[in-house]
Amino acid sequence: MPLWNVYYPEGAYTVEDKQEFAERITGIYTKYNLPAFYVSVMFHELPADTFYVGGEEASGYIRIWVDHIARRMPDEMSRWWMDQVNELIAPFTAERGHRWELHIDNTPMELWTIDGFYPPPADSDEEKRWARDNRPSHPVAT
């Protein structure tokens, strides 16, 4: 799974903005064959006096924290992926005049379950079935 946590100032995004943002985030992963239901996005609206950077109130500042679990980004691809993500978020950050910060953690897949199931190996037939079904399920007997 990638789990995106988007912390943003009060009023920065409408319900429609969040829907579009979440769809674009999901799309960047499904484009590379990750099941859509692996992608989670949580929006955290923060009142003006609750976010500080460098000891100063940070109005208009957006902080994005992503946990990657389903796939680990190889070091040699990190910059390429960050460029893809920065391009994806630009309409919701830079193009709206916000300052932002982004970081991605790579969490071991062995420490992850969905509905109590251990996800199948990447790009396996079982994972492809999960993607088609858009949900986790028991392995198919062969």
C-alpha cells in the first residue's frame, strides 16, 4: 500500500479537490499495476494556529507524508519517482501558491496485512486477481 497523509491549512481544499487529488494519487500507482485498493489517502485539515515550521506559524503550508509498503523504491529510482510525485501534486500545492514538503518512507512489506491477509507477491497472478476483484481474499487453490 501507499498510504498518503496530506496535512493542509483549513479551507485549502474542497471536497471536489480532495476527490481529484485522491484519484490522481491512485492513478500514479495503478499506472504501474498496483491494485487500486492498495492506495489510501487521508486528508487532515489543520486550523491556522496548529502548524508551525521553524518555530513560526506556517499558514498555507502543506505537509505530505507517504508510507510505501506494497513496493519498495530502489535507491536508483528515488529521484525519478520524487519528480513524478512532485509533478502530480503541483496543481494542489505550487500552482495554488502553497509551500509544501513531501517525504516517503519505505516500510517492509512483511509488516503489512489487509483484512488479516498477507498480500501476495508483487506482479503475481494472485495479486492480479486481487486487483481485478479490487479487494483482498483467500488464495485460490490450485
